[in-house]
Amino acid sequence: MAGRPIHTFQVVRTEVLTPHLIRLVLGGSGPGTGFDTFTPNEFTDSYVKIVIAESDIDVAALPQPLTIDSFRTLPPERQPTVRTYTVRRVDHERREIWIDFVVHGERGVAAPWAVAAKPGQPAYLMGPSGAYAPDPAADWYLFAGDEAAIPAISVALEALPNNAIGKAFIEIAGPEDELPMNRPDGVELTWVYRGGRADLVSEDMAGDNAPLIAAVKGTPWLPGQVQVFIHGEAQAVMHNLRPYIRKERGVEAKWASSISGYWRRGRTEETFRQWKRELAKAEEQANA
């Protein structure tokens, strides 16, 4: 991450999509801002790293061109927080990008920042990166995730050909969190209710017991080659759905390369990254 350029955008507006999802629209009007330096990519899981700096930091006075290293000149307690988010849409004509945030009250860093964002204030992004796009060679598509995966699943569904066949399962708190999603007629969308906020529901509706797991495992398997995209809470995804897809269903890695946890209950992004490194190391040793 060190040395990567930071793109300076401006907040254009915010939109409340559901009780737990808010959209931040970012643009830029000055030289060297926004799309003058930011180049979108072709992946439907395109993501950026949002650099959240304290509002009283004079970013223009930091070493330029602006990178994450520019902030290293500040005391440790003044270092920015970095969070990873999917790019929901790129509007080339209006030179804007949309980023959707799951909001759980005052918890977290990025969501409260997005809720409080005002038009005209700066927003600093690194990226984009990404690796997934629907493969036209697949016979059908399987999507699954929770609220955190809604942006990426939405973009993927919109990128499918009109004659695509597939299934999408999205776990949310309840009916109030449903939102319109454009998709081909042949792709069945199922909203799976857990009955509360993902970070607050009891263990019998989370982790190994997340309703999303039963929904995916219980759906009839379609004929032909499937391409799988599953993201969400790490315990549900990595310890339950990924083994089901890869081992029980025998889907080859090529067709199930985009299965991972976006977050984990009880962990910040920093401790979650450490957990993922430990998990990857353990899997490597087990496969040695």
C-alpha cells in the first residue's frame, strides 16, 4: 500500500438507500482531482481504499504527490484510518463514483464518516483494484452474501447478459433492507432475513448458523458449469460456504476464485486482516 497514489475527490451528495445502507457520491471539480487522476477498471468487484484523515489535518501541506507515505510525517495518533469498499458505479459522463456503506449505528469508522459527510468536503481514495467479472463461458451463476456484498453483487448482476441464468442470495436484517436490483429475468433473487443487525443478532443467527448458509446449501443445483461469487461475514463464508462449494460441490478454483470474507464479527479491519493472514498460513501448512 505504501507509495500508492491517493486520489482526491469531493463529496457531491449522500443518499439513504435502506435503514442500514447509505450511498456516498464522489466527484471533483478542480485540476488534479477526481477523474483527472483516478482510472476506473473493468472488474465488477472493483474496490478502493478510503483514507479517512482527521478533518483538521492540512493535507495540502503534506509531501506531494499525495500517497499514504505522505501521512507518515504525522504523529502515530494522527495517522489516517484506511478502509476497503466496493465501487458501486462509475458515471463517466458526470465524472462521479458511488460507494455504498453498511451502517450499524455509531459503530466502525467509515460508515459514521460517510453519514456525517457534507457536500464539498474532500474524500481520499487509493485504487481501484479488483479481480472478478462474470465469465461468459459459465452456464449459470451463483451469488451469495450479506449487506456488505450488495454493491459488488449489484454490479455483477447488471453486467450479466440478458439471457443469463443464475441464483443470488442476500442476507439482510429484514424486509426493510430490500432494495431494487437490476438483473436478467433468468437470475432468481432471494432475500434471506436474519431478524436483526448483523453485528447484534445472537450466535444462533450468525457465524456457523447464519441463515445464508442454509439458503445456499438448500437450493437445487442447476446443470452445467457454475461460476461462484460469495462474500460476507468471514465465519459464514470461509468456514461454511467455501468448503461446501469447493469440496461438496466440487467446483474448481477457476470457477470459485471469488469467495472470501469481507468482515468478521467482533473484529476491526486491522485485526480481521491479521486473522486472514493466519487462516491463509494455516491452510498453506495443511496443504503442504
